[in-house]
Amino acid sequence: MPPSDPPVPLGTERRAPTVKDFPARGPFSLAAPAQRFGARALDLAVIAAPALIVLAFTSQIVDGQLQLEAPSWLGPAVICLGVLYEFVSVALAGREIGKWLFGLKVVRFIDGGRPRPAQAFLRALVPWSMLALPLGPFAFGLFVLVYGSGIGGALHRGVPDQAGGTLVISTR
């Protein structure tokens, strides 16, 4: 059974953190957009690598032309892998490989603890579900837009962070 939240003393209420609650830089500061972008790019490369290997083995050269032949299951498999990778990493460690290398961590928005499994799942599911929408090439654009939404706003909380009730901070 997961530990419960500490009791809030009577007469006090928890409030949502603001920019003033975080140091300007260093540990526990808000993650900079450039760090988040680098970490996300690395994590997407980790997820894309198995798909590229499958493409390499299923494609062929015909009359000097490379013909990419992606199996019909590859798209759904990449979406499932992406959700699973992010969910398990954030639920167990509070970060994926990219965030670890860039010195970032995902925390609960309200109290800074490790995200609960349901929060980690929502945070992972929201962006990857954009690729499942029947929008053709526009689905990828929506995917990038949802991930890029973490650049704006005072706390740099993108759509995935808002859905999961999380925040990304620096650890160094």
C-alpha cells in the first residue's frame, strides 16, 4: 500500500506552488526549456531505436531504390512502447533516461513527491495518444505540439504535466 500524504494541520491548506517557490537555478529549480527539449529528444531516440531496427530488417532495395515496408503493427507498437517506457520510468524513478542525463526529475505538482502510478500513466498517455488519432501526418504535429507545450507558462507545465498533476524540476 502506498504511503498516504502527510496530514495537513488544521487551519492550513495546501496551495499550488508558484514561480516564487523555486530557486532561480540549481537543485529544485524549475527545469529550463532547453534541458527539457534535450531530455525529450534523447527519450524519443530511445523509443525510436527499436522501430528503426524493425524498419531496417523489413525494408529492401529494389532496382536501386530503397523501399521502406513498415509492418502494420509497428505504429501501434511504438505508441505502446512510448507509453510504457515513460510510465514505468516516471512511476519507479521519477524520470526517464533523458531526464536523468540532463539532471531533471518529475515530481508531484502539489507537494514535490514522486508521482503516483496513476499520475505517471496519465502523463505518459496524453502525448502518445495524439499519434493514435486518425489525423494522418497532422497527428505527429499534434504530438510535437503537446510535448512542446512545456516551453510556455511560468512553471513550464505542459499538457502532459497538467494532465498528470506533475512538474519537472532540476536536480543539479
